[in-house]
Amino acid sequence: PVGCALYSMAESADNPPSAPRSPEPSPTGRRGFFGDALREMLAPVAGIIEKRLTPVLHVLETLPEEAQRMLHGGSNNGPRIGMDQPQLRSLELPLATSPRELPTRFTRPPGAMDPGAFEQVCSQCGQCVEACPAHAIQIDKHGLAAEGFPYIVARDQPCVLCESLACMKSCPSGALKLVQRFAIRMGTAEVDSLLCLRNAGEDCTLCLDVCPVNAEAGAAPALVINATTGRVRVRKNACIGCGLCESRCPTEPAAIIILPATPDMDIIVS
């Protein structure tokens, strides 16, 4: 026993214990470090990415439910339909506006700030939508139509230029400025004379008849008939862009349409 002890002590002297080594970082730790750095880099654009992806993710989340409903024939208790059988019903997406109804041309509500400034200030609260007596203002909560901001499609339902100016008075953010009725500039009308019935020899004046500016006593008309050509002309410095003319035009597509306001919108006669 004594010999063994002496041998053990000698062996320990020849092989002293090594100094403790600091533990190497684990793969999990490294991933956490790089994850934190990546999150810090993407923070400025996180809000934009989230806004764009939310509608898409919302649709994707509903796909399993839609597929299950299709398998059961649209009912939880209905007969099961094989996936190889032809389906007569198209997949219904939970959107406020279906893709085929997404507007390609629209105006902002009366009193809207210039494009760019309006989108920066508008809170998308929808109070102007609720206040509009004509139900002309729409908003898509999924953000697909008009980027999720309030809009008007004149062909569907134009602004009626209500005396209460309800939408402007209801706006809490200031994106809609309170202005006089005939100082509103949502856009300007444009006429395609080739589509106009007057070009075919008909004496149509529906657009002139419904124009609220033309009906205002003492106001310079926004729409006139050219005495020489017989065509409808637009006085852009008087047109407010309400869209009543477009909504009443009997041709399809409409011979008179409303082009949205732009910061550099001219006021010459067209």
C-alpha cells in the first residue's frame, strides 16, 4: 500500500492537472447571438414587412379549413367528396374585396391631403367610411385594395358632395382637411369623345345634368358643350372630381372618367 501511494504521488507530479479550460460556446449560443444581430438589423423594416405579409398569412391560415370543407361537400356532416372528383365551387377567400374587384383607378375622399402625405397621416380608422351618407367611401381591412386606405370608385358609387361634409368632419387624424364644397379637388374628369354618344349623333347631356358644379347658381360650369364640335369639354379648374358624371354615363366603358388628383394636377381646359 505504501508503495502504491508513492507511485501515485510520483505519477501526479509527472502529470500535473491541466488548468481548467473555458467552455466553448454552444451552437445554441451562437445561433442566439446571430439571431439577436439579425433582429437588430431588420428592426427598421419589420413594420413594413409585417404589413405586407399579414394579408397573405391570413389567407394561408384559412386554406386548411377550406380544403376540409371541400372534402365534406361544404358541410361538417355532409358526404365526403373525393379529391380526384371535379369541384364545381371555387375556393372562397376571406377578403373584403375579391381579387377581380380590386380597383385599378380610384380617388381619395374629399379633402384628402396630397398623395404621399395622405398615406403618412391617415390612420386607416375607417371613421370617414362610417360617416359617409352616400356609402361612397370604402376601405379594405386586409390592405389589398388602395393599400388599405379609404378610397372611392366613382363608377360604383360617387361622392354626392353632401352639405354636411361628414367625412372631413369625422377624420381624427387630419388626413382629410375641412374645405368648402366647391374647393374640393379629388380629381378631374376626362372625356373620351370617341366613346361619347354625342360622337354618334345623339344629344346626350347626362354628365352635364348631374354635375353639382354645373347646378350651382352663379358658379362657372365644370362641363360644357363645345359650340363648334358639339363635344363635351372639361373645365379642370372647376371640376371637383366627385365622379357623378362617370357614374351616370350610359356607355360601357364610361366615356367620361375621373382621374385621381396628383400634386401637380394642371387646371387647363381639356
